[in-house]
Amino acid sequence: MNNEDEFYDAVTGLDSDESCEGTSEASFKDAVVYVGAQKNNGAVPQENGIKKHRSSLPAPMFSRSDFSVWSILKKCIGLELSKITMPIVFNEPLSFLQRISEYMEHTYLIQKACSQSDSIERMQTVAAFAVSAVASQWDRTGKPFNPLLGETYELTREDQGFRLISEQVSHHPPVSAFHTESLTGDFVFHGSIYPKLKFWGKSVEAEPKGTITLELHKHKEAYTWTNPFCCVHNIILGKLWIEQYGTVEIVNHSTGEKCVLNFKPCGMFGKELHRVEGYIQDKSKKKCCVIYGKWTECMWSVDPQVYEAHRKLDKRGTTDTRKQKPEEPEAVNEDADEMPEVQETVAVIPGSTLLWRISSRPPHSAEMYNFTNFALTLNELEPGMEGVLAPTDCRLRPDIRAMENGNIDEASREKERLEEKQRAARKERAKDADEWSTRWFQLGTNPYTGSQDWLYTGGYFERKYTDCPDIY
């Protein structure tokens, strides 16, 4: 294990403001056409046997107030970080493979893009989907479990019209591959995630690696992009909070159109915390629209000329006369990086069109690891499912299951046992000079970017699991 592996699952939660405040119903007209796909989760019987999706976990989360990462790290001064095992108390009861599936929480946006006839409107919707894919990290202060090599996760949602399969295809470096397909053949969404991690003492920065691809079959289009940088503050001391920053370029490889999104760092005053701003340009590089909002709240689009006129007014101070909070003195090095005070919600420019708004969380979310309604359903295991799922599915992991049931001691023991079993299997393969063989994905080339990518080889849903490894 190296330093990057150590904090692979440390990209966790943040604190944010409330959702963007009320706007007239008329302003939602372009965003609610497919909102019905978000509703009534679980009202339709599922292939995996679930008839109604759960709305809570079997046990509420435990208190972390008695635990400190520093209490662990201070005993390891002078040792390699790879020797440090983070206790299970800092986890949430989901695998990273399940966390990846949260990209699909707002599948209705893909379905909306499939139905749109104008390519610029489709790009707007795809951009909103790309932003929504990172929204589930809002306020999530628990770490997903590192997937074991060969671990898989299957998710079939007939109510949202997709099925997904993912696999942990590499352990060093950790790479998670996923493939999602529409149940009606409208789209395919796939990629491989390999976060390049840097530990800065008080924070961990994840550099996005791997290509994300969305194919809309009706329009014969393919879009590719990578996720923004992610920084988790106060790994050692203080309250965890997160910011996303960096430039995300979404390319339509069929039309040559491009969307450039700037996830802004919080800045000295914290004014830019969570903000996203960008534009869409056609193949001649002419700006067609401006996109703005917060990845924790909502995204809007507006005509570039309207946006520029509004910005000029804003610079003259005629649109916002509220005083800024005075800058706080910079904290000394050993102190925690205090999260900036959250500024006002998104100021909507007149004439803007709503592209996406984050779904509200269940009222008891704080007692359930700050999970969304979608996340609450990801690890449910109903009678009969074990006979359908691959034996490597995350739902069958005993450490995650024990944690979800509130048995932390058992979860910790099982986590240690599984990690030791994985190490022993790796040593055995090394002794016999055996190479690890992936089951459902193979390393290849992304046909649109030419970059290295893990591609789904098919066959999972035929339910032939004879070659699956024994990892639990």
C-alpha cells in the first residue's frame, strides 16, 4: 500500500447551505418534465426482488465525538502512512462502488437529454448531470469502504430506467470501473475512477483520473469529461469539510460542441464556496449560453449577453449592496482549516432557465450518515436477492452489513479479516506468479478520447458466476 491508497476512501463530506430558496413555478418549466422519474422510489417491483425501497437504515449512525484521527496519527510519527489503518468509526456503511452508483441519482437528466432535439439544449442537460454527479458528497462526513479486488456492485432501477454493474479492477492503484445502460436502449454511461491522492498534512486532495463517457444512442452522440478536483479539509483536526474545484470540459464528440465548467475554490472570503460557472460553445467556439449555480444546490443557464450585462451591473454594485464579511486572519499552521461561512444562495439572473435542482434529503438524514433518499436504498438486501446477486456483490460484505446494523465491533473484526484475506491471496498469487484476472471489465482504449479505459465485456446479467473469486 502507498500513500495514495491510504486516503483513497477519505474523500468524504462537507457542510453547505440550504437549497436554493423558492422560485416561481414558471421558472421550473424546463426542469420538471422528467422529475417524475425521481419520485416514487421503489414503487415498481425490481428485478432483484425489491418491491419497495427502504427509507431508513436498520440502525442510526453512532457518535464519532469520542474518536480523533490525530489520536491515531500521533502514534505513527516517523512511520510510513501506508502502515496506518484508519478505524471503521470513520466509515459510512457503503462501498466506494456503491458511492459511484450515486452518479445515477439524477438519471432523469439523461432521459431528458435523450428527448431534446437541439444539441445545445442537450449539452446544457448533460452539463447539469455532470454537476449533479458530485452533489451527493454534500455533507457526507463518512468514508466509503475501500472495495476489495474483484468486488462488484449491481444496481437495477426499473423506476429510473437503468441497470448498472461495477467492479474493482485494480488494487494498486485502486481503480473502480462501472457500466450503466438504459433498460430501453436509449443511453450507455460508463467510466473508470482512479483518484490520484495527495496528503498535505491537514487536507487530502484528490486529482480526478479516468474518463467518464455518456453515449446517447438516439442522437448518435458521445460526451466525455472528468470530475473536478476534490479537497477534504481537517483530516487530522477539526470539522471535516470539502470543496470541489478545477475546470471540467465536456466534449460532444459528434458535433464538436464543448461545455467548460469552472468549479471555483472557496477563496479567501469563502464567497465562491461550492460555486460553478461556465459556458457552452459551438464548434466555431462561439459562446451559446452561460451556465452558473452551485453544485450543492442548483444549476441555471442564461444568454451570454444577458449574463454579461448583469455582471457589469453587479460590478457597479447596483444588484447587490450587501456588505461582505471582513476577512478573518489566517489560521496558524497547526489549527484546523475552518470552513468559510456559507454565503447567500444562488442569485438567479432574470431570464435564466433552471437545469437542475438538488433533491431534498430525508428529515432523519443526519442520523443516517447524511445519506440521500437514493443512498439509503443502495445496500438493502431482501430475501431472495442472494440467489440473484454475484457472490462478490457489496451487499454481501459482512463488515459493511454489520456496520449498517449498528454492530461496530463486529464490523471492525470483519473488516480486518477481509483485508488480511486479500493480502494473503495477493501473496499466494505472487508466489505462483499468477496475474489477477478481472471478471467483467478489460483494459482497453476509450473510442472517443483514445485514452486508456476499462471497458465492460458484457455477460454479467446472464447470471453465470462460476468464475467469480472468493473474496468474502
